[in-house]
Amino acid sequence: MIRLAPLPVLAAVLALAACSGETVAPPPQPRLVQLGEVQSNAPETRHEFVGRVEARLSVDMAFQVGGQLAELPLTEGQRIAEGDLVARLDLEDFELARQEARVQLQQARTDLERQRTLHERGIASQAALDSAQTQYDLRLVALENAQRNLQYATLTAPFDGLVSRRLVDNFTIVSPGQPIVRIQDVGELRVSIPVSEDMVATFDQNNLVALEAAFSFLPGQTFSLIPRELVSEPDDTSNTYRAIAALPDDIPANILPGMTATVWAEVERNGPVTTDVTVPLAAVSERPDGSNSVWVYDADTGTVSPRMVETAGLRGNSVIVTDGVQAGDLIVTAGVSALHDGMEVRPLDDTQPRFGTAQ
């Protein structure tokens, strides 16, 4: 029969072992490494732009004659139909000028008829008859000008539109050509899209698979755009070109010129599809046999392993890789020295403490 030592004896033995000075070493900490994602060389097919809504046509209405503004019945934001009254000058002076021209024309007609009768009787000379004819023609032109000026004193809408701005107040004395009111043709709203130089060639109706716009105040709604034109002259400030696309007819009424739209363009990929990827130059290690490899990080196990890669030259500070890794793989881009297969590592980022910092 085996006898167990009394509990006090066991406690004394354990106490002596604790006082012997022997300690258990802590497990090694994972090595800190910098990770990076393998980037694809395939060209992007979906691009995002910030566009601005524009009216198809914007016109500053102005009189061709000067005078005092007597009627300006429009308000900003008002929708008007073609032919509606836009503004009218005080017509009194224009009507008086027309009446005066009519009287002078009648006098010239009477004088012409008298000179023609006298000429037929051989009393008046041909020169006198020609002078009377000239005076009649001049008076006729003066009446036509007076009637035209009277018509010019009234402005009507040239198309169905939206009054975007009143530029003067009523009863103002205006000059010929001075803008009175701005009218926009909103029968077809368009989106102006700034396109960079390298996108001009692909932003073509034949290359576009889809073109859509969305507005922040209409969440969850997108609107298909119809390409209209590409302005060939670049903007002097941004050095971008303007692509113009039309919104559909059935858009909500609260979409107005001047609003900002987010535009997505899906373009067709031209040429062969490449599977090449790029990795940072510092991530590639050369092996003794001349081959190249990178260290791939496994997020599930937190370990790294070497992987052979086929390279095809440099592109800036990156190496073109044709085989071995694919876009989206996580590889070690810094701290590759002293790594070994299956080694546990910890990604180094701004949210994790560095060496020497408090845990």
C-alpha cells in the first residue's frame, strides 16, 4: 500500500521549488511585418464622375430697343409656355413714332401722285418725279421701322421653359441688348461630366456599356443617361473635357439645373484581358537559384509562407508578376528578413502598437 505524503509536506516542497529561482520563459511574440495587397493591372471598366445638371438651352432675353420697362410679370422658378409674355416696354413713344411715320408716308404718297400727274401733263420734270418717289420710299421704310420697333418692345417666350432668374426690376430704364430675364429650356435636362484626357478616347457612345446618374436627395434611385456630345475643347482651368448626356424624360420635377449628380460610366474593355499583377519591389526576394519569391500571409492562421513567382520587369517601384500570386493576395512588403515557412506574424498598421509601446 502506497502512502501519500501529508499535505503540509507537499506544501513545503512546492514552496522550496518556487524559491529555487527557476522561471518559465514566455512564448515568443509574433514578428511584426508590413502587409500589402497585390494590385491588378487590368484596366478599370467602371468609372465614377461628379457631374452637374444643365438645361439644354439657356437664353438671356433682351430687348432690341431701349425704353422704360412697364411689364415684367414673371417670377423666378416659374414655368412658361412658348409665346407667353416675358416683358414689355412702355409703348406710348413707339406708338407715337408709328403714327408720325404713317402721317409722313401719307404726305409723301400725296406728293408723289401730284408729281406724277404733273409729269404726265408735261409740267413737272423727271427729276421732280424721281425726288417725290424717293421721299415716298423713305417714308415707307420709316413706317416699317416704327412698326418693327413697336413689335420689339414686347418680349415673348421663344420656347417652353423655366424662368431661372430675373435680371432687372420692373420700371427700370433698359438699353438695347441689356439682359432682362434668363429662361432655360428644361424640356431635356442634361448632365455635364468632366472627363480627363486619358478617358476621352474611351468615353464614346460605341464604348459605353452603361451610363447612369444618381442624386443624393433621391437615395436608391438611378437614372440612365443618353450620350449627346463630347466637347472637343478642354477647360482652361481643369484641363478636362466635357461630356454631355441627357437625362430621361420621366425624371422627378425636383431635379433642376445646377444640381450635382454622381455619374457612373461602364466602358467596354478593349484588347486582350491581362492577368498580370504588380507587387512592391521590396516584397520580392531572390533565391540562391536565381528564382524570385514573395511571402504570402494567411489571415486565418496568422502565418506566412514563401511562394515562387514569375516576373516580367519593373513598372516604377513595382515588379510585374505574371504567375504565382493573384490580385487581392496579401503579401509581406516590409520585414521579409528572417522569415521562415509557417512563421507566425502580426500585421503592422496604425491600429496596432509598435515595439516599445504599451500594450
